[in-house]
Amino acid sequence: MSEERLLHLLGQVNDEYILEANPLIKNRKNRAWIRWCAMAAGICLVLSSVFWGQQVMDVYAMETSYISIDVNPSIELCLNKYDRVVNVIAYNEEGQRVVDCLDVKNKCYTDALEEILHNEVFCSYMGAESDVTFTIVSDKEEVLRAGIESCAQGMEHHGTINCSDTQTRQRAHDNHCSVGKYSAYEELVQYDDTVTIEECRDMSVHEIHNRINECKSHHGTSGSSSTNSSDNSITNGNENTFDTEYDYPDNNNSGHHREQHH
């Protein structure tokens, strides 16, 4: 057989015939394809996990409610939709001293309040005439109010629970002030337009309430500060008004709770 004839015959033996004659080569290629598919699926799974994990973390970290605690330390708890503390803000030096010794991140707000109210540094600012003002900014104020009331039952000082709105909180934030203290300032400025937010920023809530009551007395207006008494009006979405005051005597008794519905 000539060399030319032999090469012609060999050319007819293509890769298909080789694969059929040797299945090991075919299986090796199939296994390589499977490995590539598995790698691609793994990469997709990892990317999906990262994406959805980030989504979950973003939802968890989103602030939906706020509770400010004011004596002279001014502290604000920022809560997520699960009522967990995701951020703590101090609005003055006294508040920063308290925050520096707290460990309340990711705790339920009631546990955080318990820790704050029993904190040694926080309690050191509680004088005989100190007021504690809790101010809620949330669309579920009644739930948070109940939790605050429960935590404050053992407190030995006078306390009030008020509610505010996001617009007031934003104005307070813009003026480097807690929403509770800023609300008291807005009431005081109605009677004394010479007072400034800078002055009130350095005052305790008790001092601001005393200034309000003095102004009311001077103007012949009866009653005490609306942010410090049962005159405090809180309007919910149903246009009902809830007035709440909590008095905690120094004898460790449970105290007096008055709530009026108009």
C-alpha cells in the first residue's frame, strides 16, 4: 500500500472514533464538565448568601424607634424593628460618661433601660429633686410606653413618659440636643423667647421644668410644665389624647400612676 493511500485511510479515524474506542477519555471530559458546573453553582451560592446576608443586616440595623432618657445626662437609644438597641447616642458630656460604661448594643430596649437606670454613673447624677424624662419617637408608642413603665417601677425619682415625632427629633438632632430636652426647650421658649437652645443644652430637665413653671406663674397661667406633669398631651393616630405621669417616691414604694383619656 502506498504511503499516500495509508495517510488517506488514517485521516478517516477522527476524534469520534477515538472516544468510542477509549471511554476513559470521554469520562474524563465529563468529570471536568461536572467540576466546572459545581464550581459555578458554589460561586452563585456564595454570592447569593453575601447579598441576602447584607440585606438581613441592613434590615436589622435600620433605626425605626427612639427613646431618649434625660436627667442632665442626655442619652438616646436607637431601636430596630425588633426593639433591639442598634445605636446609643450621648448628647452631652454627662451622657457620654454614662454611655462609655454601658454594654447595651443588640439588647432588648427593656434590658438596656434596666442597665441604664441601675448604672452607677447614671445614678450619680440623680439628686433629691432630679426628674427623669423618657421621650418616645415611634409608631408603636404604646408598646414602648408599657416597657418603659415596667422598667421604671423601682425608680426612686419622679419620672415622666412623653411622646414626640420625627420632625421634632430632627430639629433636636440638628441642634445637638436630645428630643426630650428639646421638647422642653420648645415649651419654655413659648413663655420666654429670650432663652436659647445653648442655655437649655447645659440645663437639667428639672431646671428647664422649673423655668417653665416660673414663667407660667409670672404670666398667671395655672398648672405645671406640660412636659413634667399630667398636663402633658400625647396624641396618637386616632386623635385620642393620653396624659401620663409617673411619680416614684423615695421610699421604694411602687408609686402613683395617673393616666387620663380625653
